[in-house]
Amino acid sequence: MFLQAGALLADVKVMPSRDDACIMEAPVSKTQFVHDLKEGDEVDSLFSVKFKKPPKAYTKGFMFEVRLADRSGEMTAKYWGPKDEAAVRKLYQSFDSDDVVRVQGFASSYRDALEIGISHDKKGRIERVPKGCFEISDFVARASRDVELMMSQLLAQVRKVQNQHLQALLAQFFSDEEFLSRFKSAPASMWMHCNWVGGLVEHTLNVVQICEFLARQYPKLDRDLLLTGAILHDVGKVEEYEVTTNIDVSEDGMLRGHIIIGAEMVSRACEKVEGMPKNLRLKVVHLVLASHGQPEFGSPKKPQFPEAVAVHFADDADAKLEQFIAAKEGADTEDPWVYNKRLGHIYLH
């Protein structure tokens, strides 16, 4: 019934087109990453452009800001230009969001945040890098776990569902080769958890495995309904995110979000399942709508039956644990504690 896991997009170079070949005199390898930069470092590396702010006047001329990113994180860069406004605007217009740029400058601290200063009078530089001159894997992280193996494990869970209507519902998604490819390539978030290619598979599998454990602990739960909800709870993220040289939110994702998108996708798929009971359809859609638990966290409805409660807490547990582990592993301090704005204090010893 279901497709076997196909090949994931490989870590390949972005190939040049005829009109955009790698013509840099001296291409720069990506040797400096955002996460590793420290105050005072001289910077000469490649970064992707998340967004930019238009030029404005300052005491010595005109300047503009750019938000830069790579697979390790994000930071702001500020170009400090001359009084020649036309020249500064021409430089500003020479690259766009999702382009890769070469930046030369110095890392400095401003209001407790690290940024890159690019000063024209100190031979600072920012220029667009043609396609073919960089490795896309430097800018968009990929799952450290084998995505094909995780996808095979997830499909094995899909095949365990016994209810014929839920089987047919899952087949609407996982027997679709195009959907399967997009699902394997999607991240689970922009920056909070599993924010890498293959992240959606990884997060979904974790949630499914937690729910399978809960089904064994609480045998009164409807196991088929629970696993179906766990498998489909974040299905809308294939539409919510766009992956180029950055992970970004699509227009649909910004205006509606993955919960509403996913509920609609599941509802449409249910319509194609012959003889599917109305009550079962309502339950499956509710599992998606209630997966974040509270309206303030994006769920239009709170969980209203045990399987919905289980999916919500499994989803939350995986996301929170991944964030705590990442924050602990990434802490650069000799103190026994580190503070995170989202998570609070984290004990490191």
C-alpha cells in the first residue's frame, strides 16, 4: 500500500545556470560559522541573507542592516557606507533575500548581541556570491540521523494501523510520491526544534514512538486513532515552510499556520475515504487542531478526548526536550546554569 522511503535530497552543490556561473576571482570556502564567531574576530566568510533593511543616514554617511544566517544560527550585519547615497543604495540593491553573500568585517558586541560591522573605510565588503560558488549544506542544516532509516521506521508505524478507514486516510498521504519527498525534506520549525532538512520526519517519528509507549501504558486508548493523530499532527508543515538557502515561512504559513493548513489537508483526505464515519473524521481533524494544546500556542481548540491529550503532550515533550538538550549542549559558560528566554534556567552540571 505504501511507498518505500525514496532517496532524500543529497548534500549537493548548487549548480550554476548559464547566466549565473561561478565567476568569482577567488571563491571563499565557508570556514566561519555564526555560532563560532566571537567579539573582535575578523570575518571573511559566506552567509545567506534572511532579510535586509533599507539604507538610512548616519553621522558619516549612509548605512543599512542585513540579517545573515548559516546552518549554525543568525546574526545582524551593518554596512557603514560613505556619504554617497547612490553608491550605498546600488550596493544594497545588488543582492536580495535568499542570496548568499561574502562578508568581510569585524564581529563586535552591541546591546549584548554579537553583530558584524562592515565599514567601507576599513575595506569592509559585502557582495553577492553567484550560484555554484557555495555548498547549500553550509546554510541549511540536515538531520544528523539517517532520514531514510527514520522514514522507513515511520512507514512501519503507518502499516501497523488496523482500522480500514484510517489505513485509507494514511494512504492518501504516504502513497503519494510527491508528498513523501516533500515530507522528508521539510523542517519541523524555523529555529525552535528540528530546524533542519529531515526535521519533520525526525520529530514526527519521535512523537509516534512516544504515543506508541502511551498506548501500551494506557490500553483503553484507541491505538489506531492515537497513532494516526501522531503521524498527521504536523502534516501542514510541508506547506508552512520553504527551504532555499534559508528556512523561511511561506505566505500560506504566515497567514494560516501549519495547524490550520494541516487540518484542512486531513479533512480533504478524509473526504476521499469511502464510507469514513463522520465521527471518526471529526476526531482525526481535532487531533491536528488540538496538537498545541492551548489557543495561545496556536491551537484553535483544546484537546477534548484522551487521544488528543496524548498527542499534544507527546508533541510538546519532544519539542521541549530537543530544545533543552540543544541549549545545554550549546552553552558556552563555566557557570553551572544558563538562562534561555523561552526555557528559563537550565542546569548544566
